[in-house]
Amino acid sequence: MSIDLATTPATAPADRTARPPLSPNALRRIVRDLAERPERWLHRVRLSAEERWYERLELAEDYEVWLISWLPGQSTGFHDHGGSRGAFTVALGELEELALAGPEHGLTVRRLPAGSERAFGPQYLHDVRNTAQGPAVTLHAYSPPLSEMSHYELRAGGLVQTSTEGPEQW
Ligand SMILES: [Fe+2]
């Protein structure tokens, strides 16, 4: 399945009784505030040679917060966030983010040194990777809490969905 980023509709809320999702900017404030308080998460960081290491720090009705560590070479591959809004900040180290600016605009590559913040809406797809020489640590917030994520491969015609995973895989 090819994704046309210009026309893909927003994911409808599954449960109309749930609280409305937080905005990307509100999520950005959450990760920024947490990054400024390393006593709340630094002691929980682990590094794993097998894959990115991650732990959920907080789960509320309308958002969740994750801590992720990245060794050099570790990456997510292109993925979405199942319709959740999100934000993340690089607390330690440096990462690189690849994203499609739109069907007409091709691939955008951003260096994300420590202190960088990114915030995005429900349709955002990206690939985040550690291409630096040392480990990195990031803080992420999603609203509503992630319910599923799909993975994509970048091919000549655009991004092609290859798999979907749910919380049971996390
Ligand atoms: Fe992501």
C-alpha cells in the first residue's frame, strides 16, 4: 500500500468518550520539562546491543511517556504512530531523522543534537537513527497512548507499508 501524505485522512478517534488528545505542542512541553529533570529518568537508562532499549515512564488516560536509548547504528525504520500525536527530545547524544516533507518534496534529513525537539501530528511518518559515534537517549510523549504502529519501506514509488504491531509486541 502506498501512502499519499497529502490526502491520507486523519485517524478518527476510536472512543468518543475518551479525553481529547493533547496537542503536539503540549506533548513537546512534557518531554522538554522531563529532559530538564534527569533525576526522574537518568537512573533508568539501559543500553542494549540487541535493539533500541525502551521503557514506559508514564501512562495516563490521554498520553504516555517513553524513555529510549540508542547505540550507534540503531534505528527505528520508517514508521507511523497509529494516529497518535507525538513529540520527542534528544536528552543525550545525537540522532538523525528522515521524513518525507510531502509527495512532491522528497526526503528531509535532520540532524538532532542534544536539546533538539520534534513534535508531530497524527499522520506523521519518520525514520529515526543513531548515526553518531556514541549512545543517545530520548524522551517521547504520545497522545492518545500508542495503540499500534505500522512500519514502512522506502521504495522508488514512495513508502510501502510492510507490517503493523500492537502493544503486545512492545
Ligand atoms: Fe516515531
